[in-house]
Amino acid sequence: MANLKEVRNRIASVNSTQQITKAMKMVSAAKLRRATDAIVQLRPYASKLKDLLANLSASLEDGASPYLQEREPVRVLVIVVTSNRGLAGAFNTNAIKAANNLINDKYSAQMKAGNVSIVAIGKKGHDFYTRRKYNVVGNHNDLYLDLNFINASKITDEIMKGFVNGQYDRVELVYNHFKNAATQFLITEQLLPVPKPEKNEKEAFASKKEATPESQVDYILEPSKEEIVEQLIPKNIKIQLYRAVLDSNASEHGARMTAMDKATENAGDLLKALKLSYNQARQAAITTELTEIVSGAAALSGS
């Protein structure tokens, strides 16, 4: 009977867990829809702005904007975008692992010299690097409580100011790119200085224009290309960081929904196995009781 009671308690516990995971999956699905709408609406604008700025800044000198200045990366800042909560599978672990691989592979010398700083957006990343005594700059865990462009821009302003002042020579960004609820890709990209198109990209763009002369447009830029770029570069940097946070936010809810769905399935499989064990234990207990009754009756009749 003790065995029956133990199995019964385990069934109740697993059943309760299954109900919780189902509820968490539904909550994540609702949040995922809102997060997906936000990133899908921003992506075309962010992509077009980035391409436009790349084409304009390709012909500018490095000194045309402080955000274009290429310097020896003596001091490096790595922005790691994670979430505030767990229960999302390997979502946070993968982002932290990608950031660590970037530091170890690309900036190991700077790390040994103590010249690598971390901006962790999300409690999981902040806690990880704080416990390991990294130079963590600020605490931005509250961003997800009111995620909008203005609040994200405040973080970007601090980073841009640090780059202009020479506090950082290179700023790298690590985040999860959202594809669908089951698929997220880890992205590592340079945020500052703003990357210019590579030589082969410039040649491909030029050959494309030569191949289609009818599509060429003679733009009139006012007041000047330099002044326009000067306005666009800070805005583009803010948009790119905001896009990365929105991407990560959607990826988080997708990963959590997938993890809770898998947990619900596993709980269901465990319930089936426990119910089978319970029925077997109950049958064994009944058989034992019947055997004892028959044996007692036989003993009484024999006496």
C-alpha cells in the first residue's frame, strides 16, 4: 500500500506540472504574437536604413563621423542580449556561449589585459557575468518591463558616448535572431564603428548599376550628403540595437513556448508510465490480499 500511495502522489505531482506547462505555453504564445508583430514591422525599415547608410557612407572618409572611425580594438565592449527569465530551453545559454566564444576567439588578448567590458541586456546574462567578475557596465534588466525605442535608445546613447570618448574601440553585439517559434539563430555583428561595405560588395553594387542603367536615379541630397549621414548614423545605431532586442524578445517567447510544449509532452508520457505502474501495483496489492484471505480461510478450514 505504501508503494501505491507513493505512485499516486507522483501522478498528482506530474499532473499538476503538466497543467502549469500548458498554461505557460499559452501565455508565451500570446506574448509571441505581440513580439512577432513588433519585429516584423521594424525589420524592413531597419534593413533599408542600414543599406542606405552603407551606400552613402562608403564614399565618406573615416573622419566624416566619429562613429565611422576605425581604431585598433584595444578596449572592447560586448553587448549580450538575453532574457530576464529562464524556462526557455537553451535560449540564454546559447547566447552567453556565443558571446564567450567571441571573446575567447577574437579578443583573447584584450580579455587577458582586462580590456573587455560587458553590457548585459537581460537578467540572465547580467547575473552570469556579474558572478564571474566581468566588467559589467550598468544594469539594463528593466528594459523588458517597458520595451520601446525610447528606453532602448538610452542604452545606445551611453554606448555611443563611450565609443566617441575612447572608452571603447570596438562594440560587438550578440543576440538571437527570430525566424519562427521553433528556430532562432545566434547573430554576432559589429555595432561600432559602423561597418562599411566590403570591397566585393561595392563592386557587386557598382556592376549591378552598370547592368541596369535605366534603374539609376540621380538623387539630390540636401543640405549635403555629409550632413545627412551625420544625422542618419546615430539613428541607425539606435535602430539596429532596438531591432536586436526585439529579435531576442520574440526568440525568447518562441523558445519558451517550444520548451513548454515539449515539457507538456514529456509530462504526458510520464503520466502514462506512472498510471501503468500504479495499475500494476494495485493489481499486485489486490492479488496479495486475495492470497492472504484464501490462505487464512484454508488454515481455518484445516484446523
